[in-house]
Amino acid sequence: MARLNVFVSHRTVEAKFADALRRHLSRDFIGIIKFFISTDVTSVPAGSQWYAQLISKLQDADMLLALCSNEAVGQPWINYEAGGACARGVDLIPLCYGGMTPDGLPVPLAMSEGVMLTDERGLQKLYERIRERIGCDMPNADFGALADEFENLEREYASQLSVEAAASRRQNGDSIVQDPHVLCVSSQQYLSLGLANELQTVLDHFPKNLQHEVATTSQELFGILGPQVVDVVHIGAYVCPRTGRLYFTEVEMPSGRSLIDPPDFVEARALAMRLKSAKTRLVVIASGDSLALATELLDCTNVISPHGIFSAGALGNWMNTFYVSIKTSTIAEACELATAQSRVPMKLLTQQVPTDIQLEFQR
């Protein structure tokens, strides 16, 4: 019986769907399937390493499962991976959910027969195609229960998207922040991968007489946030796309699995509580796409969050433009300008407080 190498292509923020798919297929096909889950969680510091591994796994793949929500099908990397599979003659199966249907798929995804991930008949078709490829009996799976599980994940994801969409539309009055206190949050692992230069770019754009610090452990973070007012927090460390958890200890690239026991991390809700105590006005998440963290923090602060994959060079361009511009523009204006200049897909999500914030420096 042949072992099947399956490449799962998905958006980082939709990782829970990929996790559930791998868990059920591994169990129902008794370990015959070997998975590679395409996730860009460490795309900034480990871009070249991540890309090389992705290409290698695409070359080894016997089948590509593309998780296709409304948001995912517009992502360049989803279509890049699908196109790569088509070029090699690899079986491509689009799995639709989150407002997307097989009839609505764009090319190249539309060139393959898609199924609905939230429909038991669609899941049965998926299992049948895998069974035929492996040459085994059909597993005795509960497709109705599996469809219900994906529907629950779909509702959770839709709720997060609704919060994000409302924050993207929200507009409030002007606010001036004089002599802002800036905190850069990172880890020793990310600093060693080259992110130290990016954080220094942030700090270099603030006057030397202003208070700015770097935290690389949860203890350092908690020692600054709360006891002190911190106006801007810039995050350049691994953020779990599933939970929004912020890690300070080493993680495996690119899966994000913790390599240290016990790990040093901060839960998203705990970070939100500390940011509220510190009266933080803005958090910039610069290390990867994490809808889970961004939506959690909107209760207490404004958030600039990435949407998709970008290179370290493009991020550096965004940061340079943004932190130069906020000296004379509102944060909303600076974010818009930096995004247009660098083409890095960063989005400002606004809290229910004044968000046309301008940072004002003493001359």
C-alpha cells in the first residue's frame, strides 16, 4: 500500500482548519498519509529557509489540498502553490468554506474539482479520492460529525473576521500623543535571525531623548507594561496564528512548535490586560499574520497587523516609511503611505477610542 505525500495549502490565520483536516485524515487512514502544512508563520525572519522547504515539499507532493475561503483564494501564495502543483501534474483538490464554493473558485483553482469542507457529501468525495489514490478500503468515518466540526470552526473564523472588518471601518477623532514611550518586543531567536536590525530601524526613528526599550522575555515585558505608560508596542517575535500566543523562547521553523520545555510565552488575553494597564495606543504586529492576536487586542488598543506573506526587505521598507511618516502624519495616514510604498499588506484596525493619533515630539 503506497504512502501518500499530501501538501496542505492555507492562510496562516486559517491554520485550525488545516490542523483538523490533518488530525482526521491521519486517524482515518491509519497514518498512511504524510503531511506538509504550508504555513507562513515565520515568514519574516526565516523567509529563505521557509521558501526552500516549501519548494522541496511541493516537489515531493502526490496531492495538494488547498483550503479555499473567500479570503484565501485572493492570496498570491495559495495560487502559487496551486499553480506549482498543476505544473507537476499533482492531484489538486480545493476544499471550500468561509463563503467560497467550488463554482466560485478562480483560476488555477477552478481547473480542479472542488468540494465543500462543511458538507458531509463533499467530505465523502474527498475521502474517496484519497482512498483511490492510496488503493485502500474506505474508512468508516462519521462525515456528518466532521462537517459539523468544520462548520464550528467556520463560525469562529467568521466572528474574528467580523471584528476585524468593524475595526477596519471604524473612524474616530484626532488625538495627539506627546513624546511617546516605545517598546519593541522580540526574542533572542528572532534577534539572531536578523530581526535586531529591523527593531533598531524602529528605535532609530524616535528621538534619542525619548524612552524606548526592548523586551525579550515575558518577565521583561511585564516589568515594563503596566508599571509604566507605553504608547507604542512593536512586536517582532513569533505569534501563534491559532491562539495569538506570543513566544519568547525558541520555536521550530516554520511550524512554530516550541523547542523549549517549559516555554516562555504570554497569552493574548494576558497581553491585552497589560496593554490596557500601560494605556498603550498602538500595537504593530510585524512578525507574521495573526488574526487571533489582533482581534484580542482590539478591546484595549489600536493594531496594525499584516495580511499575507512578505519579505524581510519589504517589511524594512514599510517600517522605515511608517516610522518616518508618523513624525508629521497621523498613524492612519502613515500606515496607508507605508503600505502603498512597500506593498506590504498591513492593515490598521482601530479601537473604540480616538484613532487618528499623531505622535508629537519635542523640538
